[in-house]
Amino acid sequence: MTMHENLLGGPPPTHLPDDPEPRELLANGTAPADVAAKYPTSSLAWAQLADEAFERGSVVESYAYARTGYHRGLDALRRGGWKGHGPVPWEHEPNRGFLRALHALARAAQAIGEQQEYERCSQFLKDSSPTAAQTLG
């Protein structure tokens, strides 16, 4: 439990700032590529692009989209005070784009046989948000 981790001196959870415009566009059916072009820092748009590419069998393309979303998310986390470890709760909706991109990166890495990257990203996801790891599979 996060409260217990904090009592042991662990870092507080990181909550990314809300960026509702890309999320609303995606929810209303705007193509993820159009959202990523308008909001290139949106990890959620890149994660959706990664999911779509993976579903159609374009694994390398999925990997590239996921890596972009992952790095955009890392940038946002660092701006939010994240020091390279600690909780990134799934329950905070603005965190979900990063967590989805991290999951997509692990999935694509596994699909292309990049085992170390798959293991690293899978563990990072579990460490950041056990709920996300369970929810995303």
C-alpha cells in the first residue's frame, strides 16, 4: 500500500497534470494520429497509436509509437517531480497514457524478441502501478 511505502521513506505518488483536450478528442473518435500531431506530448495518443498498430500486426511500428509515448511520459513525470522510481497510480487518469505506453512498449518488445526490454518494461510497470499491470494484462 502506498501509505505504508511512504512511512518507510518511499517517494510519494506522482500525479501528472491533467491534459483533457487530447483525451476528449480520442474519446470522441478523433484519429490518434491527428491527436498526436496536434498534441505530440500526449502519451495517451501515442499509446493508442501503438495499440492500433499492434492489433493490425505492425509490431515494429507499434514499438516505435510506444517508445515515443513512453519517453513523452518520462519527460512529464520528471517535470512533475518524479525521481526515477516510485508510484505512478493508474487511479489518477492523467497517468494512464504513460502507463499504457509502457505496457505497449513491453508487449512490442516481447513480440520482436527483445527479452531484456520486455522484462525491464514489465517490471517498471508493476513497480509503478500494480493496478495498471493487472488491468492492462
